[in-house]
Amino acid sequence: MTVTKGGKTDRHAVIGFDPPLRTFFLQAFMGKSREIWLGTVLEEFLSLEALTEGARSQGYEIEDISRETIIEMTKLAAQPHAPRIGERLGIVR
């Protein structure tokens, strides 16, 4: 998967679904430092579309995601994910 912004590119960006946070996430490094990291908050991006829109709102484009990867992440996101201990104790909301 590739993430671009202006003339910068990360051809090894990471996209996925985090079951404990129940959110899709995106990480891209352009150079030696992290450029963008989305999906760090509980239920921040409930769909790939929302994640893509979040990235675009900051000037990033997500490219080259395989159909198989999209299907796999969508299936994982559709599974029920029970509240974690932090949520049950009221620490995380």
C-alpha cells in the first residue's frame, strides 16, 4: 500500500483494523520520522471510507490497496468485539 502527499511517498505504509480500539488505522513514514498516524482512539474510524476521508482531509492519498486486503479488513471489522477491561471499568470511553 502506498501513501502520498505532495511529492512525498511511503510505499510501505500500513493500514489495518485494530480490534481492541475497534477502528481502522493508517501509519506512514516519509523519511525517518512518522508522517501520519490515524486511528489511535476508540472507534475513531469505523470504516475504510472514513479513514480515507480522514487522510484526505490532511492532504494524503491512499493507493494500491488490494481487493483481498480490503475484504479481509472489512470482515475483521464486522466481527463483534467485546468491550475491553478499560471500557468496562470506565477508564476508556
